[in-house]
Amino acid sequence: MQLVATELFHRFDKTREVLRGVSLTVQADKTSTAVVAPSGSGKTTLLAIIGGLLPPTSGEVHVESGSRSMSVRDQVSWVFQTTGLLSRRSAWDNAAMGASALGRPRQEIESSVDEALAAVGLSDHANERAGILSGGEAQRLGVARAVATGLPFILADEPTGQLDRANSRLVADALFEAVQVAAGGLVLVTHDLDLASRCDRTLSLLDGKLRE
Ligand SMILES: Nc1ncnc2c1ncn2[C@@H]1O[C@H](COP(=O)(O)OP(=O)(O)OP(=O)(O)O)[C@@H](O)[C@H]1O
Ligand SMILES: [Mg+2]
């Protein structure tokens, strides 16, 4: 299975083109890709497009498995740069949101959510409202929510941006482990060069183009 983006161009207004011909193939083969680039260079835009959340101005994204084409949205889970949690719901409910939306059996959801919360060090916070979590705890919860889906592709937008070294490692381990278990592919955007160096390849986004 692979996630294929071809010749993506994107502009938000008439003047500035954020993406200028980006092509990227992400294999579901337990590998990881880091995208490293300065603030404002279009990383979040690129992830939104390859995850099927934002239609590109031109270009195309699809998931293929053998000769079959599949909906991108059904195969991709997200770690958003702004965590997008429901503040009045418990940490556990938030972590279960993605997995529940997939209609998984209750028992399966329960075990994958418990495991994902443990992996990011939040088991003790499971019953707390997400709204009272610290910024870093909220960020780890966003990672748990993606990991608990078990979907093949994980797109993570600066997943360690607010974390200390130990928790960055915990979150990275959880993401790498998730793509191993799902035999999937991980794309992560980061400014953390330690984290980028743990990925199988690193790409930079410069002047709207991806480079090795
Ligand atoms: N909805 C939008 N409408 C107009 N312009 C936008 C929109 N979203 C992003 N942009 C612009 O597109 C450019 C790229 O934004 P993007 O969020 O993709 O950057 P980024 O590389 O993720 O930056 P950061 O590292 O700060 O998160 C920025 O100049 C931003 O202002
Ligand atoms: Mg961004």
C-alpha cells in the first residue's frame, strides 16, 4: 500500500504559491519520513493536502493497494499541530475519538486506547478532562488519539513541539511503534533534528518544493 501525491500546487491567495510542484510517495512499509523546513514554508499545508483535509489548487493524492485505489481519509490518522481536543471530554474519550469514528468493536477500541495512553505516559490522566491538561500533555494526547486508530498512515505535525526531551522520546517511540505494528508509514514535520535523524529519510521543503 502507498500514499501517492503527484505534482501538488497550492496557493491560498492570488499572489503567493505555497506549494510549487510537490510529489511524494509514502510507502506502508514501516518506514518514516521527516519533513524539515522553516516556519511558514508550507509544511502544515502539505500535510493537510496529503491527508485529504485540504484540496490542492492542482495535483492529486490517492492511496493505492495493488491495483486498487482507496480513499485517503480512510487510511490516514492525524496528529495536528494545534491538538484539536474536546476540552470537556475526558482524556480517554479524546484518545478514543479516531478509533470510534472507524466503527471498531468496543473491546478493540478499549484496549488500543489504553495502550496508546500508556505509550505516551498518560494512563494516570485518562479520566481527567482534556481541558485541564498541560500543553505537553495535550500534545501527547493528540498522539495517543492518532496511534489508537491503528490506521496505516500517520501524519504528525510537530508532534514534539511542546515537549521536553524525555517526553519527546516517549512520543516518538509511540509513533515509530505504531507504524511498525500497523505495517504503515509515518510522515512527521519537525524542527527537532534529533527526531528527524531517527526517521528513514529527511526531506526539506524549500521554495514550495521538496528536496532530499
Ligand atoms: N488558511 C490560510 N489562508 C491563507 N494563508 C494561509 C492559510 N494557511 C496557511 N497560510 C499561509 O501559507 C504559508 C504556509 O503556512 P503553513 O501553515 O503551511 O506553514 P508551516 O511550514 O506549517 O509553518 P509553521 O512551522 O510555523 O507551522 C504561510 O505563509 C501562511 O500564512
Ligand atoms: Mg505548521
